[in-house]
Amino acid sequence: MDFDFGKQKEKKLPIKEKTQTSLLRYDEILFLECTGNLVFVFHTKNKTPYAYTNSLGSIEAELAQFGFLRISHNRLVNMYHAQNLNSKKHQINIGGDHILTVSRRKWHIIKEFFNS
């Protein structure tokens, strides 16, 4: 599983909130979390996530080739910011501040990434 994380700086994700659109570079995204059709984008710029309407499936299709992996039914993680893995608890540390639980079904994918 090889990703070219250098390409992340070239690409931007358009985030359309009510009256404005923000462009967030892929390398600034830590992870995305979905609740229904509302997607929260956690990023390196500040502690408040962006929130906009979309489906995680369509975002995953766009971001998968840039090193974003799905760790559960409602989370997509930028592996560029993955720092360590806790095999006992099935958790991954993202960006130093976020410890996320990986589902049993997705655990082998995350483990493969760390072993490659």
C-alpha cells in the first residue's frame, strides 16, 4: 500500500457551508467524520472542524488515491498524519491530539499500512 503524499499539497477539497465555500488542502485534513449527511472535517488549521453536507462514500472515492483510508463506517483518516497504532485497543493516533478507534473490519487495512 503505497501513497504519494506529496500530491496532497496540490489538491484542495471544496467545503460549501451556507453562504461561503472554503478550499482546504488535502495535507491539512486530519480526518473526516460523518453523521447522517453532515460531514465534519477536522484539520490542522484550528480546533473547530468545518461542517458541510455530503456523503462520506463520495468523499472517500475522491480522496482514497491520496492516502485517505476508511477506519469505520463514519470516519475517513488522512494516513499522512497517522502517528502511531495501538494494537491492543485497535486505536490510531492522528495529528497527536486525536485517538480514533478502528473498526474490526478495517483493522487489517490500517495494520497493513503501518507494516508496509
